[in-house]
Amino acid sequence: MLLLLLLCAFPLPHARAANSDVVPIRWAAFRGGTAGDVDSLRVRAILVNANRYALTTWWKQRGWSRQRDAYLSLGGTDEAHIRPPASEAFALAISLKTGAYDPRKTGVPVAVAKERTLRLVRSLAYRHRANTPGGWGDNWQTALWASSAGAAGWLLWDELSPTDQRFVQRMVEHEAHRFRKYRPPYYRTRAGSIRFPGDSKAEENAWNGRILQLATAMMPKHPRKEIWQEAMIALMLSAFARPADTERTDELHGRPLAEWLNGSNAESNGSVVNQGRTHPDYFTNVTDNVHAALLYTLAGLPIPEAAFFNADVVYAALVNQPFPGGTIYRPGSGEIRYPEGTRWGEKRRMHFALFDVQARAFGFDRKARRRGAYWEPLHTQTVLSMQQRSKDGRTYLTAAEDTYPGREEWVADLAAQAYLTRWLANQGRYAVSPQPKFPPLHPAPMGEES
């Protein structure tokens, strides 16, 4: 466990020029991140298996080796055509830059893996509507896809041409600035009325916040940074706010918590409702908030404490809370109990594994009866054992195990986040801060304490 030092949508009117606002990652500052403990090696093995699948079976199935144009034709602008390559680009970039990538295990040389990753990044950025009329973007969830593609570009920044750097920057700016006047949606109003029956906005707010995390980490002196950060904090705090939080007067990022919130998206016990049920999969979207810890640390910046808001309560709900049939996490087992079922399939594990890794690294497992160090090996070993059933590193044998069409790319993305969490933690670089701060919306009268 690390001891932490506490230190709607609008289009972008025009893209900013060049890429002078982007500050590349100072990779020379990160050394000794490769850990040899059994838990880190297991996470690395999962990531490398996912890399093998991406660079062999997946690449071949997509038919991209047959394309000769500078920018890949991605086949469409919807989720099925954009999110999977964005996830794989992100996973491969992390694997390559942290040294996790192993050509002996993937069967693909480092140079080839890097060329394919760069080609994905270049193509995703070029095909975005910020750079190509009629391209993808400006839609539900596209901020999440852009955050993955943009982060991959930032990780490999110095290996992109000036033109492609410009495309990546424009894509990130465009998707980030959609949220400059955004009002986070809430499942439940302050008064307790349900606005979206059976459909919490926890995961939506958390994933939308990721593009703002990226924009402010990679462009820390951008003239729109404060606008983006304020929107980012609002989204992160709203994602897993509980009903009682709307009355809290304690200050977060310069304002009483009640001023940040206009409702709640989590239940009082930390659980989350989605798809008409209490749904464990959506508890784990806390990791979209914690994603800020990875990006800000890569940027050499302290992590906004909003990234961890209510993470401890939600994690404890997985471990402690008795639902019909028992707790969601099952002691001594890698199995997950879905108290009201799931349409995605009951063999999804990598999101729980990532949650465990991050709960352990950042210490938000303190309220859980059994902590992250107990659960992580159970869930990561389940994923690794699933991968070991196939020669190409895939996790799933059939769609019955996970019905989501982008399931393999999803595993790769989450495995990369898990490995990066451990890689950075091993270097002792995490620091949490109450910054940035914003003025209260309703300042106290002169002479009174705020």
C-alpha cells in the first residue's frame, strides 16, 4: 500500500495552431519501474498476452496489413470501428513505453509493434472530425475513445511527425472543449426523485472526465486549462456522489461539496444501478476517475483528490455489502456474484482486477474487510488462466463469456492501466493534492467564515 502525500456538449469553434501547448512526457524521469514481484509479473503477463492477440489475430482480422495508404481506413465512425483500435493503441503504447512489451512472447518484433501502434494513433487522429470533415467524434462516448487514442499519441509523442502531433492535439482539444459548459447528469435529484430509472450516469460522467484529464495533463499551460479542469472536477465528483453528499459542507477543490453536486449517481451504500439492476460492472467505473492519477503522474503533476472521491465506499460495497445471495466478491474465489444478473456475461474479470490493483496502490481499500492485496491475485489469475486456454493470447473463447463485441480490446485497455498503475507505484511517484481550487459559487458574506 502506498502512503499518499496529501498535498450539453459544444463543438470547438476552431482548432488551436500547431502543438506548442503539448508538454511531452519526460520519460528519463521514470526509472526502475519494472517490478519483479509475482503480482506485477502476473499483470504484465496478461498485458503481453493481449498484445500478442492484437498484433497477430486481431491485426489480421482487421485487414490492415493490406492497406497501403498513410492513414488506415477504419471502416466507420461508430463505436465498433473506433473504440477497439483506440483501446489497442493505448494498450500497446503503454506496453512499449514501460518496457512490458516482450517480442519473445508476442512473436512480433518491437519495431513492428511500434510501427503498427503509431499507425493506429495517426489514423485515429486523422479520421477525427477535428481533422477530417465527416469524421468520427462529437457523439455519446466519443470523448472516451479520444482519451484512449490521444493518450496513446501523447505516450509516443516524440515519434509522431509534426503533422500527426497536430492531428492528435486537435482531436483532444476538440473533444475536451465540448464539455466547457456541460452540466453533469444525475440519476437522482437533490430532492430524491429518480430522473433516469434504472440508469445511473456514474459511468458516463466518469468516462467523459477522462478526456479532460488527458487535455489538462498533456497541455498544462493551455489557455483553456482552467475551464477544462473545472469541468473535470465536476464530472469526477458527480460520478459516484451519494444522496447525503449533496448536503456536505466540507470543501473539495475550493468549494463546499454541496456546491459541486446537483444530485447523486450512487446509492447510499456505494452500489450503482445500471441496466435496470444493481450492476457490479458499473461499480468499477471508479477506475475512470482514478485514470487521472496515471495521466497526471506521467505529466509530473500532483493528482487532484477528486480522482478518489467515494472510491473507498464503492470498493467496500463490492467486498462487504450483503446483496441477495451474498457479497459480490467471493472469498477464496475469482468468481463474481451478480445479484440481479447481467446481460454482458458473467466471465468479465479485468475491470475488477484493475479496481483491485488501484485500490491497493492508492489505499482506498481501507474500508473493505479484505483488502486489494487479497482480491487482486484471485481476479488477475482468473484472467490469466482464461488467456492460457488459447495460443494467440485471447481472453475469451466465445461471446457467451462476454457479449460485448469489443471484449478483447477492452481487456487490453484495462490490463494496460493495471500495469501502468503498478509501474508508476513502484517508482513512488504518486502525490495527491487539493489543487486545483475554484472560488465558491456562493461566497460567505464579508466577516463570516466560508
